[in-house]
Amino acid sequence: MSGSPFKDDNKNKAGPNIMKPLSRRSFMKGVFAASAASAVSLKAPFVHASDTLRIGFISPQTGPLAVFAEPDDFTMMQIFQKIKNGVEIDGRRHDVEVIYKDSQSNPSRAATVTAELILKDGVDLVVASSTPATCNPVADQCELYGVPCITNDAPWQPYFFGRNGDPKTGFDWTFHFFWGLEDVVGSFSNLWQQIPTSKAIGTLWPNDEDGNAWGNSDRGFPPVLKQKGFEVIDRGRFQTPINDFSSFISEFRRNDVDIVTGVIAPPDFANFWNQAGQMGFQPKVVTVAKATEFPQAVRAFGERAEGLTVELMWSPSHPFKSSLTGQTARELANDYMATTSRPWTMPLGLKHALFEVAIDVLQRAGSKDPEVIRDAIKATKLDTIVGPVDFQNGPVPSVGKTPLVSGQWQKRGKDLDLVIVENSQAPMIPVEAELLPIQYKS
Amino acid sequence: MTVHTQHINMTRTPLPILPISLGVLFLGTAITMPFWGQAYWLHEFVNISCFFIFAMMWNLLAGYGGMVSVGQQAFFGLGGYFVLAMGNLAGVSPFIGIPLAAILTAIMALPLSKLAFRLNGGYFAIGTWVIAEVVRLTVANISIVGGGSGTSLTAFRGVDRVFRQHMTYWIALTCVVATVALILLFLRSKQGLALQAIRDSEVAASSQGVDVIRMKLAVYVVAALGCGLAGALYFASNLRISPDAAFSVNWTAFAIFIVMIGGVGRIEGPIIGTFVFWLINHYLSDYGTWYLIGLGGLAIVMSLYMKDGLAGFIHRKTGKDFLSIKRIYRSK
């Protein structure tokens, strides 16, 4: 499929049209309404049941991480189109079934539904996505029960070291593909060198999986930033959610901070950014991960969103193609926007890539034997919509790396678009614009 | 019967024969389940056992001791953290770690009770919640157990899968049976009577010679032991622990839900409640937000129209108490 059959009014834009009023309920919701939230079985008839390959899919459909699951319905629909007639393996058609479970954004629940998928539904492969809070408990259960598992959308260090992985041996059954801290440190620090600043960086690293990894004084940001001549103003790990950032802001002002970075959830960043506005704190660059990745969250800031920067793991401008539908990144994003009337969002590419790898693995394995499937995952060499996936050449066993760049919310016409402004860690992805310091009125 | 007990005008109801024999039948079936049941049912049983034990403990505290706590998750989480810490840091097998973690949790309850018992009624409820939050924040700052990120239990890596499943199941079964038996026997004892007297009026009970402080402390520590046991069991089977998940107030909310549905202040209450909760959870939890709205709605309906829960409803309809701890006044 190339291009969408729908009218595409975003053709000349690099990013989503975030100021446009959106209808929350697309027809997609209608199609899946009866079964969407429940275990959706994508089943094709006429195939012998024992040949059915089952994929269990865990995603945070409800709770604070629900924004990651927004493209799920669309991705499932695309996968359904692909597998409704089964998948051909060695000349034989196999029925493929996807069973979709909600983690409720809760690691305990994620572990429970994984065990259920393994023990009750007898899945042959488990896939999961969206933050260490989803990937880690799912992978732990799979490792314990000896079921092959593929995850993404969580930096590899919190995934690997957060599960007490041994860099020499890795894990037996669980695999992960995403970027790592070294990419985000490299990309951000390079980004911040593009414009003249005081070189003082204020940090917002909370006491959670991400914050502890990013702020780690050996493996995280601090050593690299110091080496590159930045001054780091780190008030230590703090508990989230947090309402009051005034002490952070005062200290940042006292230290002449021009750059703010961190990894916090959208509601926390909203507090910080509003209070910064009230207190007249005006940093030149604000690069806060997680909070400003999502168009829905950014839209809430209106004018104040312009100039915010964020890491970009997938965008319509990424020069990659889907191995499943043949769509380019741009075509996939347009298809999504036309079908759902929502702006594109980064998890769209990652969810799509997750199933690209899953289907590719099952096709190459051609068997329900867990060890055969596991070995097929190990041997993966696939060009996906988020870039090449390869578990052989990762930084540690069981991990494959995908490229990362940085983007900025810039004005295009009347709307804000997320455009690529830095690509030092992934030169194959072209830069679209120059980094601009945040402009303040008055 | 009264002929021989003329000087005693309170007699215990006889030990309930029918439910106990049903229980023994259940036990016989349950013990052998690993040999004929599916792995999924073993896992499901372990999971639901944790909720059950936790709810039993909440019922003991609130339904019999009159101490309405919304901070029992403190002990649930501590139990989980103890078993993980012992497993990962000291190499203690989780099978031994589970009972040890419960005991350590009970020891922790002693100093915490000093704080909680300075408060009464509604203040006690809020106070226990605050204590649980303090415990959560403290654990979130202990980096050796992963701090705010949490950690994974690695002690089971390399343990034979079937052996682990069967052992975990039998431990859970033992814990369930022990919990029911101990609570039943305790509440039928003299101390049980004293406890219920305290619930109805502390002043009156103490004027009758009941040592209120000691009695409350004993119940608080026993409840902590049980909650720690439930938490240890839960996280030994769940493998992944983090402060937000372990010390979530949801645990206590679920326990209150189970007890309310089943019937507060009745031993069979949590049994029925857990069963209903399991049914709802099993069949409806895939409905996301609607499932949670439904749980809340059901709790409201029950508290408005069926205050004594399903167990109370059955009692009113049939006139029977299945696991009675009552003493009946008989005139000479």
C-alpha cells in the first residue's frame, strides 16, 4: 500500500498538525469498540487450530501511560489486514492470533497478564512496549517461563541493568530493541552546543526507572556533560508526582541556567513550565524527555510549546520503510492521521516495528518450538520503520539498537510541528531545520 | 447441654461440621492439584491467595478489632521487599524467604504500632495511610533494592520451572489454610471474645478487665504478619517489585472491596468476597476503565443496600452461620 486513500492535508508538513481540533473517537474505535479493550483475537478461519501461532501483546491501555497506547487500535488493524489470511511459512499457511492485554500502567498487573498469556492462552511469543514499567515485568515473567519475548520503547540500560542483567551473558529468552542513554546523551549534548548559552544545565531527574538511569553519575548524563564543559545543577532524585517546582526554579535562576533537561511525565512538566513562566525564568533551551514527546501533551501549552526540544526515535521524516506494508514513514503517518484524525505520535512507529519483527521472526522460525523461535529472534536482521533491528551487534547480548535524533517544536504556518534539528548519533536521518532558542514575548 | 453447664450461661456454638468437612474435601482436592491441574490454575490460585490472606487480615483488624486501617499496604510491600532483598542480596531461597519475610514484617509492626496507636477512629485510618507512605518513600531511597526504580527477583533464575510452580502453590495453599484455621480458632477463644468486646466499646471492655492495649497490639502485629506473608508470596510469584506498586493504596482498597462484598466481621465474608472478586477480575478486567468504574459502582451498591455483604445476606435468608464464632446466651 502506498499513500493513503484519504485526502492528505498534511502533505507539506514535517510534523503533526497539533492545533487542529481532533475527534477523539475515530471510526477505528467503532470497529473495535466491542472488543478493543478486551482480548482482541485476530483469527482467521479454515486453518487447523494446532498450527495457530499466538502472539501476546501487552500495552498500557489505561492509566498514566495510556498516551503510549494511542496508536494500538490502528496498528492492530494494520496487522489484522496483514495476517487475516494467515502467514505463509515454508509453503504452508499458518493462522496467526494476537491477544491484546492491558497493563493498566502498573508493573504488577503487567506481570500478571503476562503469566496469564503464557499459562492460559499458551502464547508462542510475547511482545510488549512502552517504558521500563511495562517491558521489565513482562520480560521477567517470560524469562522465568521460558517464552520468547520482544520489547521496545524503553532505553536499553533501565531494561537491561534494571533487570539485573549480566553484560557477559544477557538473557536467555528476552530481547529488546531501542536506543540507549549514550545516544540521548550524545544527541542532547551536541544539540546544546549549537547555540551560545551559559553552559549551565538544570536537571529534572526523578526517583524512578528513567530518572535514576539518566542521572546516574557513572553511566548517565553527568560524566559526559562535565567532560563537554557543561555545568550540571542537579538537586538529586525527587518523588513524582510533584506539584511545586519553585525551589528548582529559584536554584536554576541563581546558577544562571540556560538549559533545562530531564525525563518527567507530562503533568509534572506542565507544573514546571507554568511555574517557570510565573516566576519569569526564561531558559534558552528546554529538552525534557517523555513530557513533550506527545502532541496531545504539547498542545496543552499552546504558544508556550514553541521551541521545546525532545528526543525523536521516529518521525515521518525518518528515511525508513515498513517491511510489513511497504509504507514509508511518511506514508504510515499520513495513513494514521487520515484514518484516526489524530496527529502522528512516536509510539506509532515503534508499535509497528514491534509487529514487523514479531511477524518476521515467526515466518523465519516456521515452528511453535520456543527454542526455534528464540533462535530466530537472535538471528533477526530486519529493516523496520524505526531503522535496522539486529540483536547480534548490540551493546550487550539480547539488545539491539535503533537510531535516535533530536527534534524541536517549531512554527510551520499557524501550527506547531516537530522537526529534526540534530542527528549526530544517526547521520542517515537528515536534519530539517536549525535549532532556535526559545523566544519569550515581553 | 445446659444440664452440665449450669454455672456458665454463655456457650460456644458447636464447631461447624459441614463447612469443615467441605473444607477438608477441598483441601484433599487442592493438595493434589499440581498433579492433575493446569499450570495456569496453580498460578491463578497463588495470585488470588495473596488477595485472600490480605483481605482476611483487614477483616480481622477492622471487622473484629474495630481498627479501620487504610495503610495495610505498608506491610504487604515490606513482605515483598524482604523476600526480594533476602533472595537477591543474601541468596536465601524465596521458599524459605516467604515465612521469614512475614516474621520480619511482624517485627517491623511493633515500632510502627507505637505511632498508629496514638490515634483513634478516622485519625487512625489516615495515620496508617501516612505511615504506609513514609515506608514507601523510605524504601524508594534505599538504592540497594533499586530505589524508586525497583528491582527484579533473580533468585529463581535457573530453578526448575515445574518444581518452582508446585512449591509456590503448596506454600500458598498452606498459608491460606493456616490463615483460616488460626483466625477461626483465635476468634472462638477467650481472646477472640475480648477482641470483639473492644470493637464494640473500648471503655466497657477495659472496665471488664480486658487489657485493651495488649489485645490491640497483638491483633495489629498478627495482621502485619499476615499482610507481610501475602506480600512476600505475591512478589515471589510476580518477580518485579517497585515502591509504587508494592506500597500502592490499591492493595488496601481491594481488601476493603473484598471484605465489603463478602461481609465485614464474618469469617466467611472474605472467602465469598475473594471468590466474587476473582470472578469479576477474571472475566471483566480486560474492559479497562469500565472494569474499575464497575468495581467502584458495585461497592457503592453493596454498601447502600447490603451492608452486611453476601455472607450476611445468606445468613439472613437461611438463618445459618457457616463458620460461626458466636457465643449464644442460654438461660438456666
